[in-house]
Amino acid sequence: MKLFQAWIPLISLSLYHPAQVSSAFTSPQIVLDDSETHGLPINASLVVSGCSSPSVPWTPCPSLPYYGPTIKCATIPVPLDYSAPSGPHVNIGLVCLPATNAPKRKGTIVYLPGGPGNTAAGIVIDAETGANHNQYFDHSKEFYDIVGIDPRGLGRSHPIKCQPADWNSDVTYFPANVGEFNKLVGHYAAVGPKCAAETGPADLISTTNTLTIVHDIEHVRTLLNEPQLTLYGDSYGTFTALTYLEEHAATTRALILDAVVDHTVDTAVRLPRAAAAVEAAFGAWVSWCATSPDCAWRSPEKDIVARFEKLIAVANTSPFLPAPDCLVSLACKSPVSGYDLLLSLQGTLSARAGSDAWKALAARLNAAEHARVADAALALPWAVDDEDSAFTTQTMLCHDFDHGGAGTMFAAVAALIAQAAAAAPHTRGAGIESVVQTACVGWPFGTTFPPRLLRAPPRGHVPPVIFVNAQIDAGTPLAGAENVFRQFGGDANVVFLTRQGVGHGTYRDGSGVIHGLVENFLVKDVLPATGVYKS
């Protein structure tokens, strides 16, 4: 990078010495013999645990094309509120892919999805065949049952419901004045009770936070008859996995944490750090675009930035950029303001450098610049049915993170937006963290599981924990992952694998050194070395 070189110190590499960069390391060849499938305790109960547990009402899954022949499905009741376990219950849906090598079965891996708002079932279903380029557990599924539990409020687990006509709105998440702020607050204050009434049972929305989901996972573990679980956390699922370790260390066999969410700091730390991460990813995109023949905006870096700034300014001038596809599908907001466009960037900038997503971003910006219309991918998504995952995303984020809540004044929110923008002069602090600070103000279900310092087990009593994070990650900054890692106090069982480069998620891509190291651990119980790896 040139123009954006100054941003790199924001992405800390303080944990590592340059000598630890493993540039020549190759992915371990996973070839097993009878002596190599043990190390950590293995679940010896081959018949009555995991996918075979008689305590779970497993059934064949619905005969839909995307279910493979061996996937099992189940629905189990869990307490709606664990402080009142004999009170109302809600159904939780799970799927299970049985280990293909039952005699050498090592236990159960529980896949914890990201988002918040993603389901687990789809990943487990695709893991059976590798469909949709799914390389999760490509070797380890031979020795583990793979269980996916859709978090409460999503998918097979009693989804939170709202009417799209109530939910969708032209409010801005970057209010410039009191009027815009009051409109935003009023919208969520009005739609929240409607969603609660639509969802049923009473209190599902108010109990849908990460701590309650962890209680659900533990409830499932007891029914699986598993003494311990191996948890794979994907993005927001890393927060779930870490919370499970805090609450249930004795029943945690190991954690794999890919793209780590830091739930241990407050907004004053988290917001500017998140903004800087998006800005750094944008800088990486600009540097790629300046030299790549695949970039529609290929030109010197300073010219790319100037064109981008001009486009944002044009889009923020009424009338905003129309998005014709949105008007047809009703799945996104039209017209598109500059701030809408900025919010759409975080997902694209979470892709790997030079990816198709990066190429598409350049093409879309080029089209918007010349035709003065916006592609649907640059617009904010709208709900299209009454079980849209956006409803659960809003609920989870407002429960799990600190924000002003009811009674917050515009001046306080404006100060936070300005703080984020100062850390990200080109992307203006736009991202999911900033939306939490604005959209949650009017939402009538406030913070119920606020950030706290990690309550890790004492040193010497920590199960294996593998952190994985890219150096530049627009979704989960490396600095946040490092901060959580340090709170384990240097325990020898906790390692950190940093991938050089850009992107959100590493193991999930199914190739490269780190994917191989994780699979090698799952299969052979070989804990990899902390270090920086090229892939």
C-alpha cells in the first residue's frame, strides 16, 4: 500500500515476531493410521451419543433436494427463560451429520454460525457433500458427528417474525439532525412491539441473547449424551463459543475460533476500532484496484479515492441514486444515499483481495458513477418475508452490546458517529458497529448481556483454543481478536494463527495452511504453533 500505508499500524501485529511468519509452511498431509486418532479424550460411547443419542428425537430430514441421505433432523423443547425452567418452552431445531468412520469416532463438533442472523443447518447439510463449495470439516467429519443448532429466533428454531411492511423504512442510520434521529428512534420503538406480538411466544425476543443461546447449547449437549463438545465458532459464533467456555469449561473439549468477535470492550474502544478496520480494508481494495487489470476503476490511488469521494457526495445529494432492481424486487431500499452505499461496503470489503466480490464492487461503482443509478448490491437490504433474518440480527445486537438505549439524545449519538468517522475518513465509520449505536436507541428490548472481561478458566485448566484471524478484517478486527487472546494469560493451550492479507474468515475457505492446521488438530490432536501464515 502507498496512500493507505498509514492505516497499517491500526491493525496490530504486536503478538508476533517476524521470524514466526511461516511463508514456506505447507498444509499438513492428513494420513491416518490406528495410532493417530487419539490424544485428547475420545468419546468411547459409539452408539448412544451424538447423532445416535436416544435422548434426541432424531428423524430423517424432510425429503428436500438439499438434504443428503445421512443427515438427521430433530426438534427439542428448551426453556424460554432459564430462570424459570418449568415455565414456557420454545422449540429448537438441530441437524446432525454422523461421523463416517464410526469405530474411530472422537465425539461431536457443534457448528456455531455467524451473523448474528445466520443459521447452522445449511453449513452442516452442505458439509456432507461439499455442496456450495463447502469445505468445512472436510477431513474431520470422518471422526466427528457434526451438529448444527439453529440459534433461537432463527431458521428451524422458532424464527422471530415481523411484517415487512412494518419493518422496512426509509430511515437513515446516520442521522444528520434531530428530526432524522427522532424518525429513526420512532420507527424502531413502534416496530419492536409489533414484532414481539407477531412472533409469540411471549418473551422470545426479550430472551434471545447469546447467553441464553449458550444455555440452549448446554441443554442440547446433555441430550446428546456427550461429556464434552468441540465448538467451531464462525465470526459471531466465536463469541458464542467463548461464552460457552466461560459458563461450561468442564464440558468444553476444544474451541476453534475463526474471525473473532471481541465482547470484552465497550463502545468507546470497539466503535473506532471497527471503523478503522473497514477503512483499512478499503485501503487494501484501493491499492489492489490501482494495479489490477480486473478493476474497472484502475488508476492511481489518489484518483480512485477522489472518484469515490465524489460518488458518495453525489449520492448524498437529493435526489439520491435510484436502484431500479430494488423497485422491482422490493428486496432493497431505493433510492440509495451515500451513507447507504457506505454501509453496503463492509460485506464486500470482507472478501479476500482480488476476489470476484472486489471486482464486482469496482464495476458497480463505475456504473453508478457514469449512469447515476445504483446496483441492488449497493443498496440496503429490505425484509421480503415475515421470517427475515434481519429481525434476529437486530434483536441479538441490541441485547449483546452496549448502546445508549431509550432516552439517548441526538447529541450523544452524533458524537459517536463523529468518533467513528475520525477513525475512518473515507468510509466514515459506516458498519454494523455504528448501526448498533443508532438502530438500538429506539428498539424496546435493551442490552441484557453487555460486554465484560473474559472469564477464562485458570491457566493450566484451559482446553485447547485456536484463534484464527486475518490481518485486515473488515468484520472482526485483528486488534479485537488479539485483545481476547491476551485475556487467556499466555496459557500454552491457547494459540493464535494469523493469516496475512485481507478477508473475513479463513478456515471456512477450505484451502491454505491454516485450514490444514485446524483439520490436523481436529483429526490428530496436534495443536499448531502461534504464528503468522500466508494462507
